[in-house]
Amino acid sequence: MIQDLSNGGIKMVDVYSAVKAQQLFWIERIKHADKQGWFQILQYYLKKNGGLFVFNCNYSLKMLNFDIPQFYKNILQCWDSLNVRNREDNTKFQIIWNNKQLKVTRDIIFFRKLFLKRIVFFNDILTEGCTLRRLDEMKRLFDLNANDYFRLQGVYSALLKTKFSKISYTDSFKNAAISNVILPVELVQLNKIKSKHFYDLLVAEKYERPVSTFRLQNRYHVSDKELVLARSSILLNTIDVKYREFQFKVLNDILNLNYKLYKMKVITSPLCSFCNAEIETIEHLFWNCPFTQLFWNQLGKELTMFDFSLLTEKM
Ligand SMILES: [Zn+2]
């Protein structure tokens, strides 16, 4: 119901997603809020976990265990549950710190000193063969001392307990990840982000193919493209609300015809109300029934008088 017409819905407002979208829209405000007073409060609470960097991590609110106001907790919660952030190729699975998969004695890890030395991604600490880089290499790349390296060994042994992959990122991407919130690809491409865009993402996540899709595709071998065209044409064919509603019901097979009412045990026979010979389905009632055929034939004849013809071969 909340999907677009072309996807078989009627574009109803999903209140739950609308509220969530308003909360998520704060991410966009946070991204551009450098010098504003309220932003300093948020920075203060997130400081011990890396500031805005937290938003890019595979965090768990429970494990972060910080005493942050409920308002920001809600935002972090919504952000964490956004499915586009949970794709396997997402950056968040590549970040070492505040990662709920990576635990040392039940807590998630954030070593500020190593973070400030720009150790962020798995790629930063791993060799080509996915073993921990040697101390001399880490010394050269990140200016680490033996003590820091010892800490990294703990991180690495936690990493070995998880399924991990290793992607390399450019320096500019790393800078962005350290200092600000990285948005999903779907939003990065936009010039100006509005709460509607977050809403669209949330609604798209809830998409389920309408049951009628299988019926139409199996019975009439309709392609996905033709189906989208038929569904979107509901608004183009008529401006009458009743006719639109009727067309929507036919396409989604939700007209209460006899075969359906019989299944619901509302009536005692599924047979056609006119011919009483066959089961009253959409196809029978609007095309195969002898009474309907009579109607179409007569209508066809009438229309030829005005130079119109019915596309009978397609019906
Ligand atoms: Zn009939």
C-alpha cells in the first residue's frame, strides 16, 4: 500500500517511516552543523568514541554504553537500522573501531590514540595475505611504538574470530570517514537532501512484490516492464476515482467476485452470477462469460460505426 503505483501500491503514507525519516534527517543537519551550539553537546557525548566518526561504524548502542540524551540515541538507533547501511559492501564493516563484531572482553574497541594515528580500516593493519602487518611496517606507516602494536595484536586476534574482508580506501575517503558522517550512495548523488529522500529509502526497504504479480506473470507471461506500465497507467486512463479504484482492484486481483466470496464462506457457490456455468473469476466475468462476450460483440459493432475498434486479440 505504501509503494508507488508502478510497484503495485497506492502510495499511502507510512507514518512509522515518516517519523523515522524525520529523525534520520538530523544526520544531514549534523553533517553541516560545525559551529552551532547544540552540535557541541553532541560532539561532547561522542568524543570518547571518535566524534561523528561513530556514525560510520558498525556500532551497537548498548555496547557503546555512553550516557547520551535520548534524542540522539533515537537518531543513532534509526541510523543503525537503515538497511542500506547494512549491505555487505558497506564501509561500516571495514572499520575497526566501535565495531560490534569486534570485541575484546565483551566490549567494543576504541583506542583513541591509534584512531588519531589514522588507523581506521582493516586494510590499515593487514597485509596482502590478511595477516597483521609487522611492527617495523606499522612504525613506518603510522608511527606506532611497541606498546601501540601490542594493543593492535589484541585487535587482530579479535578480528580473527569474525568473518572479515579487506577493502582499501583512498586517503580523502579516510579523511571524510574520520571527521564526518558518510551517507549511503543513494543520497550522496543528490544535490540537496530532504527528509523525503530518507523516507523513500525506508519505504523502498519495505518493498514486497504484490501477490498479484505472480498471477499476472504466470498466466499472461507479462514482463516486469509491462506490469509497471499497466500499474502506472491507472492514473492516466481516467480521472474518476471509482474507475481508478476498480482498475487497481482488477490488477491486484482483489475484486470480491464469487470465487473469492465462496472461499471466504460468504456465499454457497463460486459459479458465475450470469451464466451459472463456470467459476466467477476476473477472466471469466470480464471476458469468457457468454453474457460478457455478447456485450463485447455488440459494443464492437457500435464502435465500428464511429471508426473505433476493440483490440480483441489482446483482450
Ligand atoms: Zn458467466
